[in-house]
Amino acid sequence: MNTLPEWLNPGPDETRFKEMLSPDSRWSIEQLAAESKAMTLRRFGRTMTLYAPLYLSNHCPSGCAYCGFASDRTTPRRRLEHDELHKELEAMKQLGISDILLLTGERTKAADFDYLLRSVEIAASHMQRVSIEVFPMSIAEYRDLAIAGCTGITIYQETYDRKRYAELHRWGPKKDFLARLDTPSRALEGGIKTIGLGVLLGLADPMEDALMLYRHLRHLGKTWWRAGLSVSFPRMRPQTGGYQPPFAVSDHQLARMIFAFRIALPDVELVLSTRESPAFRDGMAGLAITRMSIASRTTVGGYNEPQNNDTGQFDVNDDRTAEAFCEALKQKQIEPVFKNWEHAYNGPATADPAGTPS
Ligand code: SF4
């Protein structure tokens, strides 16, 4: 298959979303913020679920131009051994973290499926919720991971612009645009319950990417109506290699985009990471965002060792402690939530071609 799936074609229901995204919109940013705030309060209450990333390995055979872990970078390579993983998880628990996202690069001998599977088992024995942001896998592999305790995957398409995608993914398995595009469906077929999508803002036209991302979410929501869906809004950060994004996204543009997603897709969880500044994160809490990372380290073994931005995947922008961040949320009458909610799901995210909840 070398053609784009039909669901990426323009749909009849996207006019309003496009209008909200546009800087020439008839809706001011204040109007969008007010509507978004009301919808967030109605659907999610005054809560913020919190998670932290845990880097298992920074080995990677791919050559993504924008990443500090690309195989041509001089970044020292390291894999967290499983006895070290126990210690890392304990260090995270001391910070109050019980919801984690395990990360690796693309599949390598150092960090292959068996290594990942055992890592998920160990993490699930310590934490309440375990998700992964790793390499694309087969349905059978996702099934094994779900049994081991993995409930969610995050897989960013990075950009839906195929030409830009081909330029940016210089070599390695991630070059395969269509295989990556199909990954969320394979994960759901294998029994994974939640899917996180996103584009790396700065790589291509942000308005076009936001629209394609919207179509992807709509497609998954219709096909897998029981799946928990989330969307993240990562903006390019300084990283080893020094790639300069050609499509810089301003705070104003990003805020408009976040509000548009909240209003168009009221049930979808919206995520903001420590890539963003404390001021922007605090501003978005309560207006649209319902899930945030805290106390993040982007190096392998970063919770037992100080963060070294020279060896991380990217520089962290909000380096407040978990306590300081929770205090800032409480100042806004928002309750930080560390516990997971997967028990609300009592089965796989069954595909339903008719797209209708029973
Ligand atoms: S973005 Fe992922 S696949 Fe690409 S170089 Fe970085 S770690 Fe590897």
C-alpha cells in the first residue's frame, strides 16, 4: 500500500474546526478560551492527571533530523538495566509519581521487544498506570504488552506532510510513513486501551498538520469508540544536533489550536508536557489541558542522576518539582490527580465499523 487512507481526505464535519484554527477566525481567542474552559469543566471537572516520562534507552538506528537521539549524534548511548529500572521506579514513587510513560528509540538489539516486555512487567508491578512511547509493533506484540500491564501507547506522526516527512526522516525504520500511520489501529487491535497522537510543531505547516491530526482522531474515535484518545502539543525544543524548526509556532497560535481541539473533540484528553514554560502550562491548566507531565527527565536514568541537558532527547522548559507544580495547580483550584482511571474500561477498545456506541 502506498496511497494515503481515505480518512485523511477532507470530511464534511471539519469546517468549524478549520475556522477556529484560523488567525482570521470570526472567533477571538478570548471567546475560544471561554468556550473551551466551560467544556473542560463540564467534561473533566477541576482536575489534572499527572504522569512522568521514563527513558529506558537512547539507542536508535533512525536519523530523524530533529532528534538528539538520532544515530549520527555524539550523545553517549545507554540502556537502563532491569535492576536499575527498579531503582528508577522507586525514585519516581518518592516523587509521588504513579503514572509513567516508558520511552525508547526505534527497535534495536539493545532495546528489543523482549527487553521492552520485561520493562513493562516491572513497571506495572510498581506503578498504577504504564504507557509506552517506543517503536511500532505487530498486533501480537501489542497483545503481549497489554497482558503485561501496558494500557496506552503514544505515537506521534510528527508531521502528516509526506514530503516534509521524507526529508526529515533521513534513514531508519521511521522513514516508513504509512506503517507509522497505521500503528494506532494495530495497537488497539492488540488490546491497548488508550492512544496518544500528536505532531511535532515546527516541522511543517502547523495548520495543515492540526487538520490532519483532527482527521486521524475522528477516524480512530469512529472506528474504536471505546478507545481513550489523547492529543499532545509538543513544540520543538533545543536539542543535540541543533535542528532549527522552519515553522515556529507562537504561544498565541498554540493556544488557539489547543482551544479548537477541546471544542471540536470534547471527550479527548489534551496533554501538555514540560517542553512548555511554567507560565504557558499554568495558563492552559483549567482552560483546556487535562493531563500534564511533571518533574520530567529526558535522559536514561535521569531520576537517580541529575538531568544533563546535553544528553537528553530535548531540553526541559518547566523544571519545577512535583510539589511546586502541584502547588501551582492548587492555587488555581485544580486538583492534581496521580491515580489512574483505566478501571473505567472493562474490555478492549472494540472496533465498531458502524461507529456507534452500544
Ligand atoms: S525521534 Fe525517535 S526514532 Fe527518531 S531519532 Fe529520535 S529516538 Fe530515534
